[in-house]
Amino acid sequence: MKILIADDSSIIRESLGKLISRNNPEAVITNAVNVRDAINKICEQNPDLIVLDLTMPGGDGFDVLREVQKRERKTTVILLTNYATDVNRKRGEQAKADFFFDKTDEFYKVIDVIKQKKESGRQQVFWYKKQGQIFRKNLNGI
């Protein structure tokens, strides 16, 4: 799984990166420090999941989220912020963020989302394999 952590705080990027790596050693983690950097890395790397701060140099996380929404590929976006106000939560919902977490007490929920995403991916692979077996069986009967 490719994960982009977009946050101007090196402490958050490093802490979250270590937490994700410890729980998901196969994850490929990339960091972005500002809005332009985040948008460039999204275009270049097509991450499966983005952890996005709201306040960054060069704009805000909603600018990045708008760019993600323009793309055809579905990317899971987690807004992770110190500014978890009702107004920001509503803006996140309107901008179609998948999750909105407060850095102060919901930091570890990022790991739960990654686990859910991995599990749903496994279920899709199983479903496709099962469909392939059924398809081959039906072809053999022709």
C-alpha cells in the first residue's frame, strides 16, 4: 500500500510514519511538507491513502483534497488536524474526505483505517479469484 503523509510538522510525519511502518511493514510511505509538494506527489505516485493536515504552507488541506477529487482513481483521504472544529469537520464532509480525525486524541485511528483498507483489498482479491474460478468452470462446460 502506498501512503502519503502530508503535514508541515516533521514530528507528526516521523511519528506517524514510524507508527504505520511498525503496523504495516510493507507500506511504502512518502512525505509532503506543503500543498504544492503534496499535489505533486499525488500526481506522481498515485497513493492508495493520504493522511492530510489542514494547515500547511501554500494553502490548506482542502486545496489538496480538491485536487484528489478531480482524479478518477479512488484514494482514501484522512484529514488529521489540530483544528477539529465543527466548521472544519463540516467542510471535510462537504469536500468528501473519507475520515476526519483530531491529532490530539484520534491519532491512532489512522492505523485502524489502514487495517480496514488492507482487509477490504484482501476481500476484493478473494472475490476476483472466486469469480475467475467460476468463469473458468463455466468455460470448461461449453
